[in-house]
Amino acid sequence: MFGKAAISLIFVVLLLISYSIFMGTVDFRSYFFPLIQSPAGARSLCATTNPPLRVYMYDLPRRYNVGMLDRRNLDQTPVTGRSWPPWPRNSGLKRQHSVEYWMMGSILYEADGGAEEREAIRVSDPEMADAFFVPFFSSLSFNTHGHTMTDPETQIDRQLQIDLLKLLRQSKYWQRSGGRDHVIPMTHPNAFRFLREQVNASIQIVVDFGRHSRIMSNLSKDVVSPYVHVVDSFTDDDTPDPYESRTTLLFFRGRTFRKDEGIVRVKLAKILAGYDDVHYERSVATGENIRASSQGMRSSKFCLHPAGDTPSSCRLFDAIVSHCVPVIVSDQIELPFEDEIDYTQFSIFFSFKEALEPGYMVNQLRRFPKERWIDMWKRLKNISHHYEFQYPPKKEDAVNMLWRQIKHKLPEVKLAVHRSRRLKVPDWWRRRR
């Protein structure tokens, strides 16, 4: 009797398992062969299957954003995807700080489909939002309103910041989190310079932390962005022997007189003088000089990236899209997407002390193995799309990488918000002796 019951039970179990396999709800490969993946399940190194970040964007008048691109246009209605203007072609170095423009465009873009390839989508209901985007072009505002820090026209920039803060403080969503879940791009070192400390709790999009204290900006809450490259991308870099075709060993073209850490550039000019295979030239960023720099990078094995006024500069990302192996001389540089990208696989790093030792850096580069350089060149070609800012946005490009970085910050933001709601003494841990 028990034997028949056992046989019947086994039959029922086998029947259920067969049905589950047929319906696709059970996959024994995941239990017994967890390392086997079908081609359809293959993913890129940076790809994600998580749902996109839901972003609520404030509808600000155009004077806070695209109105600065054409100050003759007095229309102040909030811009839409259909009325989104192109970035000006002859904007010079303003382009390098245009991250705010491309981020706003990525949220406004009205895609026909393919939301699964986007890291962030716009929601019209703020109650559904994971994060809040503040579309104030703070970098462009600094570059547009006044030519010097003492120019009277900088008061326009200051007034924009005052008016924006008034608007944000009236928002119950800013009040709810203290601004912690609000995203504000500030890639120019002087962006939001008048009232920056009053938006300190927000997630700031920066290119480095060179001019700000740890209390104001830090990796725990903020996101490091690439500069927007100003040279054209090297899209047809298909030479059979790239190492031999690039005849210059080390290339640098740019300003040599900089503040703070950038003083290293003047010293490097003396250290690197007299080498036939090193091109180190003082230059300013005109259209013609940018084209000359692009050609120089494309014909060089290594491109020098010394610190500028701050630890980083646009030159690093110009080198990446030119497939010229970056040589980074900056003791305090922070790099974008570093939790997903290992820069040592395609870049070389020297400390200030090493770089300023006569002959050391050049000798190290001359002895660098050809095979290893070619491997770095190939990696540059494979990862350069992560540093492209474009409209419409594309999968795994710079703006999508930035939105994913923002998503990584949100768990800690939620922790801080939830704790602040119940703590009677917010900073009790600092008072302990």
C-alpha cells in the first residue's frame, strides 16, 4: 500500500516538474550548471538589468538653462523634447562644462521605445520619483554672465541662484529630503559659487573636488563626471600598426601657466625640453588650435595629462576619444565611473615627484612594451563610447553612465533621510568624547 502511494507521489512530482519545464518556470541549468549562460543572457561589463531611475525634473523658465544659449530669444516657457535646441557649434571651451545640457536633454528625449536601454526616465508625478533633477545650467551661467569674477554682470548669475533657491525651498520634495535626493550639475569649478554651500546636501555632478572642502563635496554623496571632450572622436582608427604609425612619443598642447597644482605644467616644460620625440607646446584653445591638438593626439603614442587649475582637465578625455594612452600626472585626481572602469588598464600614472625627476618619465615611456601599448590602445577603443555626450542619448554613453552612478548614491540618501526624520539630536555622534 505504501509502495503504491510512494509511486503515485513520485508520478505527481514528475508530472509537475515536466509541466514547469514546458512552461519555462523552472530551469535546471541555474541549479546544476550556474556558470552556463545562453548567448541571449550575455551582458556587457557595464550593462544592468535593473529598472531605469525614475527622475522628476523641475519645469524651470528657460533663463535657468537653454535661454543662455540664445539670449536674444525671450521665450521663457519650459523647454520640451520637441523644442530642444542643438548645442552651439562654435562654443569653444564652454563645451567642456556642458554636462548639464546633455543630462537635461537625456531626460527630455522622447524615445519611441527601448526604455530598457536607458538608465533614467522622466516621470510627471513627483511621488513616483527616485530622484529630482534641477535643470539649472550653473556652469554655463558662470561662463555667460560676466568675463571675470568681478564683472558686474556676474550679478545675473547670483540672482539666478537666489531665485532658484527660493523656488526649491518652496518645494515640499526639497523640504522632505533637505535636498538630498536632488541632482544638480556643477562641473565648472566656479559654478553656483555664490550660494553653493546652501545646496551642499544635494547630489552634485562635479569633475573633481579640487576647490572644495570635504564637507562641501565628497565621493560619498557626489558623482564625478567626465569633461565633455572638445576634440572630434577618432572613429576610423583602423591602421594595421598603430604603434609605428604614431611617431610622437609624448604629446601635450595647452596652457602652461596654471594655479594651484597646475604649477607642475611650467616645471614639466623645462623637464621635457630637448627631446626629439616629445611635443610640449604652450597653446590657447582656439578652433584652429583644437584641431591641431586633435591631430597631434592621433599621431602620438602617449598624451600627457598634468593637473590644471584643478586636479583634472578636459585633456584626459580628449586623449581617450583620440585613443592616445593617457599619462596622468596629478596626485589628487578623481576619475569618473571608477567603480566600473579600471583606468590602469589603459592609462599610466606618475606622481609629481616622479614626473619632475629629469629623464625618468621619458625613459619609462620609451621602454614601455609595444605589445602592452597595443593592448591599451585596444581598450581605449572599446571604452571610449562611455565618454560620449550626445543627443539623442545612446546605451552606455556618458549620460547613461552618470545616471547609473546617481542610482548608486540613492541607498545612502534614503538612509540619511529616514534617520533625519526620527533623530531628535541630528549630530549626536559628533558630540561624544
